[in-house]
Amino acid sequence: MSQALQTQTAKPPTLRSELAKMQGEFAKALPGHITAERFVRTAQTAVALTRNIEKVRNPASLLAACSKAAADGLILDGREAALVVDYQGDVQYRPMMRGLLKLAYNSGMVKSIVVEPVHDADLFDYQPTRSDEPIIHKIDLKADRGDWYAVYAKAEFKDGGIVFEVMTKADVFRIRDRSDAYKTFKANKIKSTPWSTDELEMSRKTVFRRLSKYLPASADRDDRLHQAAERIDEDYTFDIDAAPASADAAPAATKKRGAGAALLKNVTPKDEARGRPDRQPDPEPVQDNDYDPETGEVYDDEQQPEDDI
């Protein structure tokens, strides 16, 4: 009788508690400079601030998304990486430009990286045969820069080598137009995509994806940089109407865990979600979402949050 009463009064598992149970598995995948405790704490905050969480259909997808972030060595703080609810109702993981740049610098061989769009009023001199300085880009911030027509990425190595990629807007849009989500957006089946709200940021990711092929591997046990860069190819299926606020931002005083929290109670993740971080519970390719500027994502690559390593 007593045992039955305890069973009836026991609190059902929540997504936060399931994340805590995965701490040991996250620890196996994370690089040494990120503790599992910090990773779980930040992931729990990200869940609390994720928009559209009430539309999640597969709560176990959260554990898979967090496992991918741990494997890449990125914190889910909305700056390095983030959690997003896609239009299919799954929680997805999205590496951000800041996180990708961090991984590139972790190789110890990169001196500088520039990823920028080029606008009509900019001075842009591109000569690929000029090996010492193939790209010269000058910006007059006092003038109206006009529309953008190209985007480039350039990395300089500490030994003096340079690698670069330049793409026209047409080049970028050919990739955009292959996106299933963009096609769905154009058919008015979803309300927005990052290509409509953050076109330049998506363009920067696209050209960086190409540049990453020439960058040295991250200085850790796995090639986290190229692993994370490969996920940019998954950036083309997006959310229902909006993406989450930065997990690093302070929640509003009136923020309450309502319908979304109720939906995610009584969740027992699938066994495969408890295994190795590189074993995902869903066999389908991950299709991620991006932020729009109003969600709180920080694109400033130089400003480091206080909790960053």
C-alpha cells in the first residue's frame, strides 16, 4: 500500500531532469575546457527560453540536439549555439557563426578570420591572383552602403598563408533556393525562414561553410570544426514562426513555464538518446532553424559573455 502510494505521488520526469541524467554522457563528448555541469545548466536555461516549445512533438529530440552540441564543443547560449523548434515540431541544434569562429581559432593555427558581405557603396577590390592580398574591402560607415551583392570569407594563418572564398548574391541564392524550407516558405506553408529575416547572416554562414574546407582541424580529439561546419548544410529547414531568445539573456519577470512545460512533463526519452552522444534517436537528417534579430541572438563575434571560457 505504501509503495503504491509513493508511486502515485512521485513527480513525473521533466525535460530538465532528463537533461541532468544525461550529464555523464555529455561529459564524454565535451572538450576538457567545458564542464558537463555548465553545459547542462546552460541547456536547461535554453529550454526555458525557447520559443514555440509548446509545439514540440518529439521531446526526445531535445536530448539528441544537446548531444550534437556537446559533440561539437559548443555551449547552447544563443551565441555559440542554440536550440530551435522546427516546423515539424522537433527540437534542433544550431551552431552560430560565433561558435564556428571559436572552433576555427581553437586549431591554434589561425591568425584572423573575416566573413563579410559587400555592398554597392563599399570599395571592394578582389584579385584572386594577388596572393599576398587577394581581397581589399573598405567600408564608409557614414554613407548609405546600399544593397549587398557579394559575400566573402578570408582566413590568415599564423605562418602567413591565406585562404579565401568569394560568392556573389546569385551564388548564395542558388543554395538558398535548394532549401526545402525556403520552398515551403515561398508556398506560404510556413510564416518565415531565416532567409527572409536574416538574409545576410545566412549568407555569411554559407560562404564560411565553403571556407571551412580549407581550415585546419580543431586542436582536440575530434575534428569539431569541420563536424560543426557540416551542420551548416542542415540550416535550410526552419521554424514555425519564430526562434528562441538567447539563453544567455535574463528572463523577464513575468516569464512562466506554461503550456510548453506541461507538454514536456512525463517524458521518458528513448533508450538510444541515453547512449553515446553521436547516436541520434531519429534517423532523419536534422533540419535546423535560425534566429531573427528580435530574438536576442548576438552576432558580435568580439564580445564574449562573462561565462565564456
